[in-house]
Amino acid sequence: MTDAGSQHQPFGALTGIVVADFSRVLAAPYATMLFGDLGADVIKIERPGLGDDTRQWGPPFTDDHEATYFMSVNRNKRSFTADMSDPADHRNLVELIRRADVLIENFRPGTMARHGLSYDQLAAINPRLVYCSITGFGAGEAAAALPGYDLLVQAVGGLMSVTGPGPGQPVKVGVALVDVLTGLHAAVGVLAALRARETTGRGQLVEVNLLSTLLSSMVNQSVGYTAAGSVPGIIGNRHPSIAPYQLFPASDQPVVIAVGNDRQFAQLCVALGIPELAKDPRFATNPARVAHIEELDRAISTQTIGQTAGHWYRTLSACGVPCGPVNDIADAFAMANDLGLNPLVTLGAGNDAVRLPANPISLSETPVSYTRRPPRLGQDADEVSAWLHGPTATKLPKHPDHHSNSKHQPMGAHS
């Protein structure tokens, strides 16, 4: 798939890979979007008349009443509607899978098998298929009845037990972080399976679940328990192993100061006008600072409250101490833009144009591309049907659909 003027579109890292996308909501659609960004042909299978659940998740909606939630994880895809229970649609799906390199699904365990679309059933049809199944809690019998919602996994998986303003006040993360992390792990697993296929000639089953992903992604908190028997609790904006590494009050808004070593701490003390603090035995080393965090908090807060967050950001950054204000999302995009990171991309033209966050991966030879805005339900049915009923060797059309007019968009007056 390419953008307008396709002969000039760079070759994508995954060009030629066809993904049968049976995903819904967030974790799996995020993974398949990454494949689309990297050049794969992604065909999103949606229920006729309804589509992905997130098409109705809002507000916010665009002026054309499209849910921004759906748009966040569904660019660079074709939308093809099919009912797995309908015989004719089922035949089309089997033909799609016969031609696909990858299938990604996140239905409840057993759903695909009931429709004759499990890995074992499809591997006989397409031995080279890499089949990725994303679940909430695994495919075991005890897990099958548990709904895989991000909020639920944040709770039972321990993330909320270490997140919040203080003990007894658990708080969820402000985005479906477990879903995103699971989508990333799924993408890595599929890429590994595709690499193995180059040697073996065979695909394989890739399984990822939200709970296991969270336990792994809690890294130091998890290993504090597994290796040392330490069960962490909520410590607000502080860090269990580093100090000072937290929010401090400024005269207008909080500011983050993140000191990672003793040298930075000495520079912080000089900038705060209390150089003697770095020589105090209670604060001279990181373990000592962690042990005396209450006293350290008071000493630093007494100084930071006298100036604005902007003052401390400029002053501490200039002397090598990590520091920053608590930006809202608009400020965060503006900062990325000011740093030259090109954080936005515009897909579509005219009234169809939509601005989306750019893919954060930069590849020097096979860069990511943006060829299709998030599709309207079933908009690519004719194109996909023609391909499915054509010769097996036929490739999907490379021309972009009528929505595609991608370009990086500076923030400018729109921020």
C-alpha cells in the first residue's frame, strides 16, 4: 500500500506481508496498526453493520461523528465486513487466510475454534501462517470466562496496588496501558515468528495475554517480589529505589525532579541554594536519601515552592538535572514539535483529513509510511472481494484509496 504518487513511496520493512486482522478494541488493533505503518497490507475484518466496538466509543467524536478512539489504532488498514457464521462470508475468510502471512485475533478463547478458524484448523490450510492470539488471561479453561478488560487487569495484575496518591488509594493509569504493552509484545512475537519462518518454512502459534504482559512489564516492581520477596505498595509520586525522583511543589504548578546519581544530586543542591545538603550523611548517597525521604522532601520543597515550574525547568535543565513541568497532552505535543520530533501526521484530504500521532519508530532505509486514514466500515469490501476471487498470485492493489494524502503536519496554529 502506498501514498499518492506511489512510485515515490519508500519500500516498507514489511512490504508484501498480508495481515488478516480479526482484532477489536485496543491491544490487537494497536499491533496490526504497527504492521500497517511498516508497510504490511492489513485487512481488518469487521461485523456487518456494527464494526469494531470502538466505532461507538465516545466522546470525543470528529465533526463527521467518527470516534477518535477507533481512529487511534486503525490507520493503514482496509475494512472488510464479514459474518463468521455466514457460509459465503466464511468461505471468503478462509480464502483470505489462505493468502495471508499473519492472522491476529483477540476474541475470547474458543471463539475462533467454534467457527473453524483456530490455529490447528488453519495451519492445515496455510502451513506458513503466523497466527497470533491475544487474550486477557491465557487460553486455559479457568481463564476462558474472564473478560480481558484493561482496567480489570490493572487491578488484579498489581498495577493499581503501586499506583495512586498514597496507601489505600489505588488509581488506574490514565490510558489503557496494559492493552498497549500487550499489543507491542504481540507485534514482537509475530515478527520473531516471521523471522523463524524464513528458516523453517513454517508458521507457528503466537500467544500473548494481558496479565502475563503486565507482570513482565512491571519490571523492577515485579522482580523486587520474585527475587527478594518484597511486596511493594503505593508511594505516590515517589520512586521505591531512587531519591529524589518525584513531584515537588512550585509556585504555580508541580514540577518533576528526577535525580539518578550523586553527581546530579550535588548539582541540584547547588541550584537550589543549599549546597551543604549534598554533604549531609543522610543524603550523601542514594540509599541514604531513600531511607530519609521525608526529610529530603521537606528540604527540597522549601526551596522549589519559591519559584515557578518554568524557572526550575530552565535552571535545573541547564545544569544537567532532569526536570520538567507536568504538561497536559496539548503541551506535550507542542514540546515534541519544538524539539523537531514531528509528532503529528495528517491523513486524508479536505473534509476527510484527520491528524494522528506519528509512529515513534524511525528507520533509515525502510521508513514507516501513512497511506490510509482509519477506514469507514466496509469501505474496502469491493477491492478485497475482487482480490479474493482473483488468481492466487495476484497482489493486493498498491494504489491508495481516495482518503490517502498523508503528510507530516507541524503544530503551528492548530496546537
